[in-house]
Amino acid sequence: MGLLPVMKLILFNPPAPDGRGFTREGRCTQEAGVWASQWPPVTLATAAAFLAGDGHEVHGVDFPALGLPVRDLEARIAALRPDAALWTTGTPTLAHDLYIATLVKAASPETLTGVMGTHVSVMPGEVLENSDVDVVIRGEPEGIIRELCRRGNGEGRITRTPGAIAGISHEAGGGGPITLNPEGGGGASASNNRGEGESSAPDRAGVVGTAGGGVRGGIGGGGSGGGRRERWRLSDVVGISYKDAAGAVIHNPDAGWLPPEEIPAPAWEHFDLAPYRLPLSGRPFLIVAPVRGCPYACSFCTAPVYYGRKLRKRPVANVIAEIKDNIRRFGVTEFFIWADTFTADRKYVRSFCEGILAAGLRITWTCNSRVDTIDGETLALMKRAGLWMISFGLEAGDDGILAASGKRITTADSRRAVHLARAAGVRTAGHFILGLPGETEATMAATLRLACELPLNIAQFYAAAPFPGTRLYEEATVRGWLKTGGGDGNACGNTWGRAADKEADSSSAHEGESMAAPGPEKNASTTEGESTAPPRIPAGPGAGIPPAGDGGGQFSPFSQNSAVLELPGLSAATVDAFRRRSYRAFYRRPKIIAGLLAMVEPGAAVHLTAAARRFLKWSR
């Protein structure tokens, strides 16, 4: 019986292109802008829990949260020389995030490089063809990362055997027969863990990668090559794409979704938690993720790519134990309850709240919600259990726009939910998207009126962003709505286009995911004839993007803070201008200013002053 490997691994959120704070967390890639907070890297910390449980040496770093530049990443990789370097990616920073692979290879040539995120999950072939990335982790990453790191060939100290690992094929000792274990994803089959009709297969997600490109000797199934890279048996790992020794892009079968009872609490001890503070109070906070999956089908959302459509609820007892442990070990009593839509199952929400009350936990927390999944009784219970703010994805002030986007709510639903929250004594944040298909200046004006009429404490206004993996992206591509600046002779031209000359802010929340007020610091709109396309992926392994300063590269305007859709009768420039107008109209009201000031605590006063100055400059 063979032993599994024990390896040295680094998990990280890479530096942002210009060195500012930047969160990359599944469907949410967001700059820590004016009042936005830097989020703790819950995906990386959860993966770290799996890896540490297998006995690996784990190093976790959130470079943008710590304000660390690219050169610090290079130095760490050179000193550590890890067996594998795995990091998060986002659409607004994609070219820069993939360039990181070139830097890692330069600092430690034998280190396996792997990336995760919704964009790379949808287009792994293009990523592999045009970067120095060795492995693309498709979809929910933590369980896949665990199995990937069990495929190395390091100095084995773990006593688990290949026969106990789901989702792989292995050879019995002494050259025995090949055995196919049950499907992966934490031991449950894909068919048992997906919603009806679900698949995360590359061809469903729009994968366009094909064979070709550079040769990576020793990576994958049976390749020969020198160094530590030949140790990896990537052909055994479900849920990844990679290049084999001949340079062909290989898409292994999908991994199943993790069973909720097997999802561990994040191993926060592997990360420096000092940077994670609530933006107005300045108090430390952490993320707790009780629920994964989203059963809805909004045209603009990539959530199903990462967590699927089936709602997976962790046992409440496990979640309460995690909160208790966070209080005990880290002294944190503020939490962001992380879920695409936490209130999708109100019975579960009530059990969660009753668990908090029964345990006598004195905590405060925020969460995301849909306006059609909440009621007054549940809100009152959530308030008693510590809820202080709830975020609603309101999206639009026109019922026709809401229907066309697949949101399945009405403006009447929005009004009802916000007023119910106010009646329960819970603060509210509303999130709106401008420039969705069918939008006109009149419908945008209706959205702004709704935002100002509702008793919201916070509002965020985004430009519709057709991220790969969404129905909006497919429609925009077919109809030619994407403002890409023309083709560039690269396979990625229609997706990412040419590099823009101007930096752009890159905040992209939706469905109520912020814990504070707006994030944009500067307008991302462009002058007539100027490209708004994000930076292209470099053509070919090792090509790289020349770094700009300490950050290395630049932001893409392909985000929810920059309009890239040229709709019939509605230009991207018009949408960008209306976004600025919306922020001014909402936040320059005395009652909103007073409400924000009421949330400020002494420790955050200096931060708020600087943030207010930046916001006024941006919105003038």
C-alpha cells in the first residue's frame, strides 16, 4: 500500500495590478475601494484546512490585504521553493493573475502552478494555451486541491492509501490491476451532488482550449521530464485541466460538489488576519460559509460555475462550533455569513439563528439575501441572533428589466423586503445593475428613483458585466455587444481583447455582497474610440505581461465598475455617466450621510475621512 505525499504548498491571493487591496473570491472579484472592505480568503483557508489535515506544510498569504507587492511574492517563492503554488484569479485582473505563473516559474522552475476562479473554470483551454499555468482547477476548488496534492510523490508520511481516495484510478501494489474508485468531490458522486440536469463540464462552460502550445515535460499522465514536476500524476485528478507531456490540453472529468457535512472550517491560522476590518467600525471580522450553491438562474451571475445550483447546507452544529472556535482562537465577534443567497432556505436560517441564541453567542453579522426569500418573522429572529445589516440584490427599478435578466423578482418584492428589514431594526444595503439588456435611460432613471425612495442605508450601482460563464456573456457575444476594441489575432481576442491604456477600478459585487458603502474611486469610462477591453492574455507560455511598478500590470475595465456593453440605443459611456450620477444622487443626501456617520466608531474615523475625500473626488 502506497503512502500519500507530504509537500510544501503556498496558497495565495496575488497582489493586485497596482498594489491596492483586491478580493478574489468565487464569483466576487472586488477592489477594496472607497468604503469597501478586504475580505478574508475563505476559499484558500478552507483548502488549507484540507491540506493541513493531510499533513502538508501550508503557507497562506493574502498579498493585497497585507499591501505586499509582486517582488515580495517572487522572494517568497524563491525562498520557499514550494512543490505547488495555487492562487485565486478574477476577470478584472485576469491577465495579471496569469502572468503570476511566469514569475513563479522564474523563481522556482519546478513548482507546479495552479489557478482557480470562475473565469478560468469556464475557459481553461485558453488559460493553458496562453500562460505558464500548469493546472486549471475547475469549479469548487477545495476538494480538488486536496486530491491534486495527494497526487504528488514527496516524502510520504500520511498513512492513507490510494484505495480510499474518491474519483481516481490507481494501480494495486505489485503491479496489480487498475482500480477505478467512485467519483470524486469529497467522496460523493457528481450525479448525487448536482442539481437536476447540472453539469460543470468544460464544453458546457464554453471551453475553447485545444491541443497545442509548449511542452511541459513530466506534467500529467506518463510524461517524462526532470525535477519535481514529474512527480505529479494529473491524469488521476478529477476537476482539473492541464497540458500533457506532448503539449495537448487535457480536460479531466468533473469533480462532484463537496458534501456539506464534509466541508471543514477554514484554517485561518495559516493567514495573517490583521487586515480584515469592518470599513466603518474598524472592528475585526471573519467569514463563515454555512451554505453553498444557488438555485436561481440570473443572467449576469457566475455563482453556478463555482458552487453549482443545488443548495448544500452545512450542519448547523458544525457552523456554530466554527463560530465558537473563531471567538475563542481569534477574538472575533463580527462575521460575514457568506452564501450566494443565505436566506434561500428560511427553515435553515431559523435553525442557524436558534443555534446562536441557544449557545449564548454574543456576535453581530451580515448576510446576503433575495427579496423574495425573507419575511418579517424570520427577520426578527435574525435580528435577535445578531444580524445588523442585510444586503439585497435589487438590481433594477423596472419589472421588465428584472424579468429579462432571469431575476424572478419584482420591484414590489424589493419594496416589501426593504421595509420589512427596516421594521425589524436591521440596516439594509441595496445593489443595482445598470445597462442590462433592454435598458434605456428611462429604466435607469427608474432604478435610481427606487434606490432613493427606499429606506436603504447603503446602495451600490454596477455596470452590467458579461462575465464568461453567464447567459449575459453568451448573449453579448452572439449579438456583438461587447466593446472589445477589435480583434488582436489571439484566441482570447473576443474574450479579453487588447490591453487598455487606462487603469480602471475593478469592483464587481452583486446580490448584496458588500459590507459597506460604495467602492469605486475613479471612472472607468473611456473617450470615444478608446478600447475598454481588458488586458489580453500573453500569447504562448512564458510570454508574460511586463509588470508596471510594484503591482505588476494593470486593472482591466472588464468589471462591474466599467460598462463594456454597447446596447442598441444605450452606449457604454452613457451607462458609466449614469453610474456616477446615481452615486451622487444617493449619497449626497443628508439622511444618508448622517446614517453612515452613525455607524462610525472612533477607531475608523481616520479611515472614513480619507474614504469620504476619495469618494467626493470620484463622484464630482
